Amino acid sequence: MPRCELKVEISDMKNAFVQLKPLVISLCLLLVVSTQAAPAEEMQLTGRWKVKFTFAGRNDMNLIFVADAKGSGSFLLLDTAPDSKPETTPRSAAWLQTTNDRVGFSGEVELPIGTCCRETGTLIFKGKFGSSNAVSGKVIFVGSTEEEENPIGFRAMIGAFSATRIQ
């Protein structure tokens, strides 16, 4: 049976190591950098937000939402007062931040219904952070007028919203 001999000189091994050394160092550095977790972007609702919301078939509406500490806050409606003027007094609101970057905020408001009427009800926003300075999701208005055809028993509108941090 033929014999195969492998002859390796020490100088050949030194040359191979010298050539592989930069690759080994690069791989080690890449491993160290990739295993260091970057700090997660902090998603906090506290602060001032410009909120744009709309219901199907209606014009966009805007408000300033101020999320104070411990779930309290306020709405300042910018274009829902009579003649599309801003309200002068903020309205009380509440908010909650849950898991998975989800948030909810709500408050009692008075919104225009059509061209002649206004209705008081609860404005509810449910959304998710897109970044630390942006939230979007669904908005629901549950009015105070009873409506037998509606499964919840009151006039309700559903729409969409987007909010951008302003302060």
C-alpha cells in the first residue's frame, strides 16, 4: 500500500499564521461589536404631541395632547370649536402605555357632527409607537346620543390618527 507523507515545515506554518492573523483579528472584532447590544430606543408617551385624526367621510381634525406623568394629561382641540377655531381651554385626558410599544389615550370632547350640530362624547386613541417621536393607530369617538341600530347603543365613529412629538 502506498504511503502518503505530509511534510510541514515550521516556516510554512509561521507564514500561514502571518497571513491569517489580520482575518482572525477582524473576525474577533466583528464578534465583539455584534454581541454588544445597542441600547433600545426608549418609547415614552410623556410629553407634547400634535395629533391629526380623521373619520370616514370627514375632514381632518387636530389636537395637542399633553401626556403628563402617571397617566394624566390634556387635550387642546385645535380646529373643532365652532367656526373651526381652537378651543381656549384644555380638556382633561388620561393615557396608558402597555407592552409592545402600545399606547392609549382618551378624554371627553365636543366634536362637530355634520355642518350644523355638535356632540359631546369620548374620544379614544389606540396606537403603537413607530419611533420614539411618532405614534399611529385607530381613533374611536363614542357620542352621547343613543342610537338603537348601533351595537353599542350610542353614535360612534371610527377612524385613524397619527401623532408627532412636538416637545
